[in-house]
Amino acid sequence: MNSRQRRGVILLLLSVVCALGAFAGVLSVISDVKSEVGPEVTAYRLKSDVAPYTTLSAGQFEKIRMPKRWLSPTAVTDLSRIQGKIAVTTLRQGSLLQSDMIVARPALRPGQQEVAIMIDAATGVAGKITPGSTVNVYATFAGQRQGDPAQSKIIVTNARVIDVGKITALDPDADHRTQQPTEAVPITFALSTLDAQRITYAESFAQRVRLALVAPGGDTGVPAKDRTYELANDK
């Protein structure tokens, strides 16, 4: 073997050694990446914005896979956990679903029933009443006969709100367009049978129904003498 052949063999061996070193380096990098990333798990991402207090469903989320170590401890990895839950606040498109974003929908107590009525969005709710709120329900009635004074009555006290729907545009009668609300929100209450009758009567026959938010922990009782108001009797 002449000197030229020996140099060729040496260069070939060096090339093989370099190739093996490069391959080992790639394997080492891959191994390091795998050790840093770890196993993948399922997570759920929002397809679109979800309004506060909306009942959640599986169709609002898309399933993705991502490294377990990158997920926060509150990340939801099992979509069955949203059953019977509502959004606490606005959920943004692309966000990962977290357990602190959702709460259980308030449940009925023994002897209660769900009753939903439409409430003026501007004056009756004003964005402050949410599921779990306690409210007093006021209704204003015209006099029964001509010349009788109009009255404001507290129809129900301590009504518990269990759901707040979406604002709905109304098409009031043209003859009463200035008196009727243009937008309303369906509010669902948990009520006794008697209170359910009172509140449905008010929705059907009152000129206007309003909700008053009750402060937590306060004295919410209203004496019978204070449940009806007439302007002429105001002293």
C-alpha cells in the first residue's frame, strides 16, 4: 500500500469516526429532549369564546396532546368533569380548560322547582346577578280600576338564581313600544310552589318585574307592611 492509499484509508476512517460521533450526538440530544419533555397527556382547548355562566358541553372543546410536565395542576384532562358545570367567567378561544374556570351549577333543594321568567336586561339584571345569587323580586301593577293608584310589590324574597341565560332581543307591541323593554334575559330560579306561582303571576300581569340583589349574610326579611308601596302613602 503506497502513501496515497494509506492517506485515503486514514481519511475514510476519520470520516467514519466523525459520522459515528455525530450520530451519537444526535441520539444524546434526542434522549435529553425526551427526558425533559416526558410523557404526553390529553388536554382540552376552547374552540371559541364561552360567555360567563354558560352551561358547558363537550362540543365547545377540542382534544389535544401535550407534555404532562407543561400542564398546570388544575388542567382538566378528563372532559367528563364538565358535566353539570358552568363557566365562572368568560372563557377565551384557544385557552386550556382549567378546573378553576368552572363551577357546579346550583342544584335544587327538596321541595323546590325550577322556574324561568324573562327579566328586562337593562333594569332587571344589569350584569350583576349570576347563578348562586339571592334576589328579591319586585313587580309594579296598575290600579285595578280607573283612579286606583299603581302599586309596587315585593312578590318573592330570597329567591335563589340557578341560571342566567343569554340576552334576547324582544319585539314589543307597537302601541306600547316606549313602555316595554327591548331586550330581556331568561332567569331561572329555585323556588317553592307558592313562590313559583307568585313570580309567574308577576311575569304575566305586572307592568314591570325587577330583581334586587341581596347582600350575602344580611337580614333579608321584609315585614308584610313594607311589601306594598303606593306613592300617595309615602311619608
